[in-house]
Amino acid sequence: MADPDQAQRVLEEEEGREGVKERLEREHGELIQELRALIPGAEVLFGFLLAIRFTEAFDRLDDSQRYVYYLTLLSTATALVLYLATSAHHRLRFRAGDKEFSVRKGNRDTIAGTIAAAFALTGVVYLVTDLTFGTPQAVVVAVVFFAFLAWRWWALALYRAWKARDEGAGR
């Protein structure tokens, strides 16, 4: 089964036989697994950014670098809040029969978290490049990095969703 579209059709057929409760439990489990991969990276980046503030090198940053640093810190904190929101919501609503809302909300929070994380990662790349090579190079590298990140994280998935919607509308 080398054709990804054929594999997708088989998955959709199998999901069609799955009950609502089983589907929600599976989707929630998948979401939690994905968050287990995202949260540690954001935590490490946040800790690193906090630690940098208390070094001598931080005092040598100019005003624009400090603003980028602070926006990067805020973006990382935002990503963490959004990633952790799924577990907090689940804990507060555990056994309340609210799994459908919880999964949808968790999905939205995770996607929003990746947007915040994208800005945080781009900010780090900008700062390191600016300190190493200068502002013009940092701007170019940050823009290229963000474009690469957007392509790898979102563009292909959004393209496939758009393509599937168009194919579904043509039926």
C-alpha cells in the first residue's frame, strides 16, 4: 500500500466502524502523545531564555535585541500555556462527559501553541544570528527559517486539507 491516498481511505473506512466513545478516546490519546513531544522542548527553551537574562552577556544586548528576547520569551511562555491547557482542562472536566469539546479545544490550543513556538524559535534564531553576524543577516536568516518552519509544520497539511475539501465538494 504505497499510495498515501489509498492508505488514507483505508484508515477512514476503519474509523467509520469505530464508535464515538472509542474515537474520542483514541483522538484524546493521540493528542496527549503529541503534547508529550512538544512540551519538553518548550520547557527547555523557556528555561534557557530565563537563565540568559541573568548572565553578563545579556547586559550587552542593545534595545532591539532586548525586545526580540522579550517577545521570544513571551512566545515560549504562550506556547507552554497552550500546550498545558489540554491537560488542565481535562483534569478539571474529567468524567464530565465533555470529551468531544476537550479534544476540539485541545486541538485548537495545540495548533495555536505551534504558532507561538514558531515565533519563539524564529526569535532565538534571529538573536543568535544577530549576535554572531549582524542584523541584516539575522533578518534574512529569520525570514528563511520561518518560511521553512511554516512549510514543514503547516503548509503541506493545509494544502492536503484544501485538496481533500475540493475533492469532496466535486463528488
